[in-house]
Amino acid sequence: MIDPALWDLLACPCPAHGDVTHDANLGEIVCTVCGLRFPIRDGIPVMLLDEARKS
Ligand SMILES: [Zn+2]
């Protein structure tokens, strides 16, 4: 689980700084603008372009 307060702070590192949503099935963070997916490790979203993958 991710602390709900974290969601207000999360934004994609892409140029658009898109809002992100949680893909509960895959346990990933998904940018609603560019579609990049970021892993969650130990409950912490890893919002790094180096760690992202295309959906
Ligand atoms: Zn993005």
C-alpha cells in the first residue's frame, strides 16, 4: 500500500509532469500523459526515468 498523502506529491518526471495513477494489478505507477510506468519498491514509488518502462 502507498500512503495516500504521497499521491498529491507524485508527478511523472516527463516534460509534461503528468499526473500519475496506480496500476494495482501490476503494482506500478503509470503516467496519464506519456504512459511511462514506474516500479514500486518496498512501498516507495521509484519516479526515475532510468527505472521507467514504456507501457
Ligand atoms: Zn509522463
